[in-house]
Amino acid sequence: MKHPPGRNGPPGTPRLPRRARRLVTAGYALLALAVVTDLASNPDVTLSPVLATAPVLASVGTRRPRVPLTTGLAATLLIVPLLGFSDSEVPLAVHMTSGFAVLAVTCVSTANVVLIATRERELLQSRSVAEAAQDTLLRPPPERVGGLRTAVRYMAAAADARVGGDLYEALATPYGTRLLVGDVRGKGLDAIATAADVLGTFREAAHVEADLATVAGRLDGAMRRRRPREEFVTAVLIGVPEGGGPAEMVNCGHLPPLLLRDGRVTEVETPVPQPPLALLELTGDVYHRRTFAFERGDLLLLYTDGVTEARDASGDFYPLAERLAGMPETTPEALLDRVVADLVAYAGSDLCDDAALLAARREA
């Protein structure tokens, strides 16, 4: 499994946007102008209170408490020997008031930096734990599973939403190779917990249930036991028998897989729409499977809506089927590398949701 850049370590001090940097620079310039004006003005006038802004400016964008602390102490020392001497006719009480104001603002600015840095460390730790759990759940499948050659890719939407609920699995079972791709409603630790339930149930049921629709029913049952949280999962299950023959599919409210054959791309559609996992009881029905031709040399692509809902600069959705038709790659690894590169170029590295892709080529 490959992850995109951006998941490789903790971020450092965030870089300020250009507009913010300009505003901070303007603040420093005005502060310097005030000091120069004070030194050049009459000794009975002082602008020393303006130095209280120095530690505030220094705290913008930093995660090091010593930066506003040092700046505030320097501003305090500037008031006493320099401006105090220059503004000799200003009452001492005024200079002392300015000094105390600078020290008070310094304490507040330093405390604010400490608070922000602490919160960011706690958030980073929580995300790291969640990502570790997610990576443990989403084990990369072997390159060859049964008679299939497989590959997966997982693309995180953004640095502040790196933990999602997309899931996938590929298993060799007594009933052939079985694939699963799903998408949990929501993000974060709850989504990972839900994904864990679905994957755990699938890994067990896929080995003991001969009927793929029964496997889907067991997944729905596992999800219904979590219904107090009002979660559901869209999922598609694929079964590929050993030794040839048609494949089978159960689609639980998920996007239709795409089948690539001789440069042509077709959707493997479900004749009758079926509800996501956890919502089957609302229809009073059971899941139904359908068969479809999946021949040697064919390539099947399962994906989540993070792929098809990616938008370009004009707001148009990524046309996955259309793009696939123009890609000559015939191996799962090469095809997914091409799709990911094309998707990133199309969306400008700004996905609106996590995206998972699983490609499988039938070789036996």
C-alpha cells in the first residue's frame, strides 16, 4: 500500500500565509516608527505604551515560548534606560506603568504560545494513534491473491483530515478470492472503530460463508449493532472463483466497480439498488448478488467517492471512467500509479475526501 506525501511525520511550526506575514511586518514597522518618533520628539512626550505590542507580534506564528518572552523583556529594558532617559520630563510613574503593561502582555503572549503548542502536540498525538490504528487495520494485500494480481492506494484528503473511514480487503478463501471496498460515514476515531468492525466481520465471514450475499448480511448485522451512533457504510463485495467462471458482486449502496477489457471501460452495475450496511432493515429485504463476466486479462477497479468527487479548478468532478479509457497500463500497480498521478494533477493536490482504490487483474 502506498500513501501520498504528507503522512510521514509531525509538522513543524506552521508557516504564516503571505497576507499574515505582511500584516506582522507592517506591525513591526509601525512599532519601530513609534520608537524613532519618541526619541525624536519633545522630552515631555512618550510613546512607550506602544511597546506592549512587541510580545504580541513576536508570538504570532511561533511555537517557542522564549520568543515572546525575550521580546517582552527587551521591550521593557528599552523603556527604562532608553525612553526613560530620552523622555526625561515625563513622570516616572508613566514609564513604570508602560513597563508593567509590557510585562503583563508578555506573560499573556507567552502563555498563549505554550497553550497553542500543547494543544497541537495533543492533537498530533491523537492523530498519530489514529493513523497507526488505521494502518494496522488496512493491511496491504499481497501482490497475488488466489488467481488475482492486486494493488491498493490510499490518498488522504488533507493534513487536518488524515484519518478517514475508507476500507479495503482482499482475501483468499475456500470459496475463491473475495474483495471488499467500503466507505464509512464520518471521520476520526469513530470511523476507524466502525471500519474495524466491518473488516473484522468480513475477514471471518468471508472464510465460512459460501454465499457472498450472506457475507454482506453479516456485515449489515455487525453495523446494526452500532446503530446508536447512527453510522452506516457503503460497500461493494466481489467474489472471484478459482479456475475460471464468472465473478459475483454484492453492492451495498456503493459506487459501481469499473471493468477494463481491451481498452474499454464499463460499469458493473447493480440491477436493483441496495442499501448501505446498517440500513438493510429499512427495506425489509436481504442482499442479492449478481454475476458478471470477469475474464483472464480483465482488470477490475474498486474505489471510493473521494476519487470521483475530486474537482478541478472549475469545479468539475473527476471523470474516472473516461480517464481510465485512455490509460494503456495493464498491471494493477502501474494503473493505480497512473490514476493517482492524474487525480492529483486534476484536483491540484486538494481532495475533498479520502480516496481508496483497489485494482485486481484476473490471471487465472
